[in-house]
Amino acid sequence: MLIDARQVTKGTTVETDVCIIGAGAAGITLEREFNGQSFDVCLLESGGFEFDKKIQSLYDGPNVGHSYFPLDSTRLRYFGGTTNHWQGACIPLSEIDFEVRDWVPYSGWPITRSDLIPYYHRALAVCEIGPFDFRAETWGSDDKPPQKFASNRLINTVIQESPPTRFGKKYRKEVIDAPNIDTYLHANVLEIEANENAQSIVRLHVTSLEENTFFVKAKIFILATGGIENARMLLLSDGVQKTGLCNQNDLVGRFFMDHPVYETGYIFPTHFNQKFYGWYRRDFDDDGRKGELLISGYLKASDQAMRENELLHGSFRFELLHMRDISKGVNSLREIVKGIKKGDLPDEFMDALGNVIHDIDDVALLGYRKLTGKQDTIFRLISWSEHCPNPDSRVSLHTKLDELGQRQVKLDWRLNDQVRDNIIRMHEILSEELGRAGLGRLRLDIDTESDNWLSSFRGSNHHMGTTRMHNDPSKGVVDANCRAHGVENLYIAGSSVFPTSGQANPTFTIVALALRMADRIKELLV
Amino acid sequence: MSENRKITRRRFLRLLAVVGSFGSILPINALAYSAGLKDEKTRHFANRLIDIFNDKRSASIVGRAYLDYAPHEADVRTLVAKICGSHKQYLNSAGKDDDALDKLILESHRNDFANGRTVKVSGWVLSRTEARLSALTAILLG
């Protein structure tokens, strides 16, 4: 049943078995799993079915750390949550991502990849993608061959592209029609009220913008409001624990992570090869959707390379820059590159470099010389890195209040030198492999000599780590089942529980973890 | 294909001229290492090395950028020694024909990348061999 929270009488208490806070990828996945079960479910969503500027502004807050997206645009606050604007990249985490790695501080999950595999399989249908197979050899073809390298330091793998599934639209009817589920729109949680020793949640304080505060009691509460808001909700719930619910060890909000991305590397190919690009391309139409393309390839560090070089998990994706793709008036590769970094190159340098590379690599590739035309293509290199877990990278509460009188969130995103060093080493490996294979040369534009290196990086809208998972309550907010340490009936869903980020886009894993949690809750209640 | 044949013939004739100047097929490693190598012979050999480039003007531009980075290598003897010096195991097979030298250079170039012997020239990561060959070209072209 669908209920408009603005119509709920002030002071009302709603009683249910399971209360889910947030209707994003995790919340809707949980709700679908609970559809038709023998217990009752209440879903609370702050927004409606469409974007609303006033409700969205509840996400506003300052960023005091490394440059980041505005907090009221990096996520969406209405039914479907951030899946309303995700691009659909589905990638599972790798085995190594779950391991304790000596060179990655605070690394290690309390579960393994094997624990998640059955749920990854079930997540395929939820995200509308193909089989659980992300091997390049499966998806490569004669038309789109994955590039082969001489060593195994870099490996080809694939992104499976969701349409992308807009959870709020795709599963809306199913959720509304569920006989045992009440979905409240425009319902904002003000506080998660705990009992006197904070070992159990008693009820939620809920309101719409109409200031009609009402209450929700449940046997089990699931917080599923996203990687930033999950922490904020706990910090705001300070009625019993004055530093915030579940924050007895000062962990809530810490370890905020996003995938650092930068676009300041370029590959000058020996020969432009449509097949090479075909494997690595990602195409979107004007609506941000993929056509019939369901797979795009990319390169990542192999487990062996990560271990031998003590690397964070990093990957490379490519974009083609071609004369026909660039703005009017730019008519040569030299000018393209001058545009990339003004004043850095002599006028003729790029053309000259192209000829030099052709001469050398023609020998490598063909065994004889070939007169070549002018090079007019170049690849922009997009590099992703795992975020090095850092307790000082954090979400906390600001003094400024939102429309509901709640303290805004404050983000302090921090990257450390390990990320920079990792990306430099990854580029060294890629440049060596490209040169060795006679494929081209790489340019790295990170300013490694100054403290200004951070300016090249941006985030990916992947908010992770603020309620991290660990078996030890002194090191994590939730346990291996995503239940809050010390609170018997509070679970936390979403990427806030990720102890480490890997290099994979998080939505696919968020869904898998939600499916796993759903099974756990069903075991408890049925 | 005909273009390639033409190039090969051209290079073959050039090779004959170079070989003629040395008087015999050369034990190139000896040339590269020998402190007593005559400047003229070094120069002949250097010219053979840079014949890898179809477009020497381009190589010269890249080479000048490299020499900005490594001005201490800005002479023919140093560059020839450095290009050939660490690859003497291959050099004995070179000098017999044009392709052998190409293979030698290619091997050095690949080994550079395989072993991290790279250098950044205007931000681009190049093998030491190709950067030095370019520098050699810049010097020889003046």
C-alpha cells in the first residue's frame, strides 16, 4: 500500500515487523525480497516519485576537504534514490578486495567473496544484466578483441552494463502492490530512538515537511539511506549516546571513501585501431543510456601485480579523442594536445613524437617499414583507484540546520599520498606494457613534484565506508551480517558498510549485500 | 608492398656504403665500447643507427626535448655507447644486414620497457633507446 506521510496524523504510532529507511538500490531490493512474506514491512522514503528541489535540499551541506561534488547533487532523495541517475556499471568486487593486505591500512572484510557469490548471482536479474561472467575471454570477439600484453601485470575484464535499471520506476508497481508492505512517501526520519542502554531501537521519529511528527515501531530496523546519510542519521540520533548512535568507538562517519578518478593521462597509439578501441569503448545516447552495448572492457591491475608492487586496486578506462569529436576550430592533433595542457609542448612536438613512435613500432609490429600518415587520434586515459581507508576522511555534523531543523552533514574527503603513488606506479606499468607491445606511448599529467597533485582528481559519486563492517566492535560499526554492533535490532544496508572500496562501481555489491541481508532477516522472522 | 621493397632496396644500398666505409662487416659491440674508436667511424655507425627513422626531422625534435632533460649525453660517442652499451649480447649479430640492426634496436627498445628503463620526455614515457636515438639524430642533423 502507498501512503503519503503528509497525511499521517501527528503523534500516530505505526507498528510493523520490519522498517526500512530509504528506497534506493538497497531499500527497494530488500522490500522486493520481503514481498509476500508472513511479516509486515514499512518502507519510509523522504521523497516522492519525482525529484523535488525542496526535499533534495535536505541533502545539502558543506564539503571542507578535497574538492567534491555538491552534497545535494551527488545523490538523489526520492523513490529509487541514486539509481535515478546511475550509469549502470555493474562489476563485482574481486577476491583480493576482501583480504587483509599489509600494504593497505584498515583493509579486510569479515566476509569473503565466496560468501557473496550466491547473492551476486541473484543480483544479476535485479540489475538486468547477463550471466555472472566478467572474463574478457568470454566477451571478447574478433571485432572487439581484448588487447594482449606481454606480461600478466594488467588484465582485461568487463563492465556489464545495466540498462541502467531505475529501481524507482522498474519496481514501483511491484512494491506498491505488495500485500504486506506499506510504503510511506515524504517520510523523513528525524531520530532513531534507542532504549536507555542503547542496545535496542525503540522507535523512529518521522515527519514530513508538514511537521506532523509520527512514530514507527518495529521488531527490526534497516537503515538504507546511502553512504553519507546512513552516518548522518546515526550521528543525529544522539538521545542516548551523546556522540551518536553506534558511535561509542568514534567510528561512525569516519573512513569515508570514493573512487578517485582522474583524466590526465593520454595514450598516443602507434596505429589507431578501431578494434582496440572497440573493446574499451563505452557508448551512451543523449539520455545517458547504452544502446545495444551491454559490455565494455577495461584494464585493471592483476592480483599478482598488486601483491608484488603493493598496489591499491586500480583500473584504466579509455576515451577516444578524434578530430571529428572535438570542437570546431581545432584541426590537428597538435592543437588538441596543446588544448589539453597549454604551453607545455613545443608546437611540432606531437607530430614529431607520432612519427618517431611509428618508426620504432612499425618495426616492432610489422617487421618492415611503412610510410605512415599523420596521426590524428589519441586516447584519454581515465584511471580509477581504490580509496585508501583513512579515518580522517569523514562525514560529521555541521552546525547549520536543514529545513527540518536537523544539523546538516559536513564532508571532509581526504586522499593521501598512497593514492597518488599508486596511480603513478599504475601508469608506469601501463606505459611499460604499451611500449613493450608496440601499441603506443603514454603521457601522465599528474604533477608529481608539487602538493598540487590533488587538483587532478575527482570523485565518482560512490559514497562508501562510513559505517564500516568488522567483526571487532572497536574497529567497525556493523558486524559481518551488517547488524550494528551492540544494537540487537538495527541493520545497516548499502555501501556505507564497505571496509574497502576496491575499484568496482558499488551498486552491484550493494544489491548483493541487500539480498544477503534479506535472507538473514527472513531467517529471523519466519 | 612495392613501397616497402623500395625502402628495403634504398636501405640496402645505404648499408653497402656504410659497410664499405668500415671495410668489412662490423663487430659492432667493439665499436660501441671501444674507447679508441675513431670519431669518424663512430659517426658512420651513428648514422646507421638513426636510419631507423624515416622522418629524421621529427626524431630531431623529440631528441632535442630529451637533451633538455639529459644535457650530459649531448655528444655522439656518449649516445652511441649508451644505446649499444648494455646490449652487447645482441650486437655481435648486427651489422650483417639492415634487418639485423633493426631487430637489435627493437630488442633494446622492448627490453627498456620490460625493465622500466624509461624516460619522460615532455611528459611522454619513452624507452631510453628511442629517446637516445632521437637525441643522436638531433645532434647529427645539427
